[in-house]
Amino acid sequence: MTRIYLMAFMCFAFAKAATAQSTQATKLLDEVATKYNGYKNVMFTYKGNLKNVKANFDTDLQGEAKLSGNKYNATYNGTTYMFDGKKLYTINREDEQVTIATQTNDGSEMINPSNIMTFYQKGYTKDLDIVQNVKGRKIQYVKLKPIKSGSDYKSILLGIDVNTKHIYNTIITERSGTVITFTLKSFKTNEPLPRNSFIFDPTQYKNWDIEEMN
């Protein structure tokens, strides 16, 4: 009987500790979201990497983004993605091509520039992970796992600067085996933005192939 009581106590203690970890992780992420939602706009530059050992590719990437509400203007390896609140403009300068598509909220948990700072609020379980010291900055990692079984993501590690409550980096592991890493190089808030930051001007793309998808 003593062994049964001991096992029951250990299971209870483990469950209680796991619940506490999840509560602390949720609290930290709520603080990050509150901090971000208090900004009029955000500008950042990033570096990253896409790697899949089985598929034999390992690619570095870099870019920058401006975010204001649900609008964004982001570059990813030379291609610009601009969302004005209704339509997404994909501007490929190498091919001199622009595609225009109506963006809808399909309820998916996919990460994109419009939700990169807040995607973790819904659709994921949350637990505290390791803590790292990065050049004097205390980075607390939170491990996210999709609640939906059909998600493309296996897990996500979100590194958060404990002092500033800003996201430092994101490590996404997909079920395909691809690991995507993003690390912020610079982060600015409430900067004056050009009025046309989120406005597509077709006169700037004369003689380009402009295709509206829907």
C-alpha cells in the first residue's frame, strides 16, 4: 500500500508542477502580447536559417519587417510581402512580378508576418523550457505544441527577453523535419513610418507582370 500511495503522490506532484509551469508560461506570453499590443507600430530586422537533414538543404536567410495592427510590409530573401488589411501583395523583384490575393482568416494557426508577435496566444499548449544567457540578456524559452493534430508544426521554441518582454528568437520544428530559426537583430517601436508603407502603388511597377489571383 505504501508503494501505491508513493506513486499516487508522485503523480500528483508531477501534475501540479506541470500545471504551474504552464501557468507561468502563459503569464509570460500574455505579458509579451500586452507589451506588443501597446505599440503603434514595430520595425525589426532578422536573420534565420532553414534546415532539413533528410531533404539535404541548409539555407540562411535575412530580412526586415514593418508591422502596424494587422498590416505589414516584410521582406524575405529579396521578396516583399505587403498586406494592406485586405489584400496581400507579393512583389518579386528578380522576376519583375507582382501577385495580388485577398487574404482571409481561415482559422489556421500558421505563422505569418501579421501574427508573428502574437500567434502563440491561441492554438498551443505552453510550458516553460530552458533559460539562456545571451550576451548578458536572460532569455526564457517557452515550448509551444499545437493543439490541432493536423498542424504542420511539431513544436515551437519561443525565446523571450525576460527584462524587455520582447521576443528574441523563434525555433520552429515542422513535422516534415524542417527546422526554421529566426533571430531578431534589431527591434524598434513607434517609429515614424512613410505613409505608403502598406499601400501598393502600381505606377512603381510599370511593365511588370501584375496578376490578381482573386
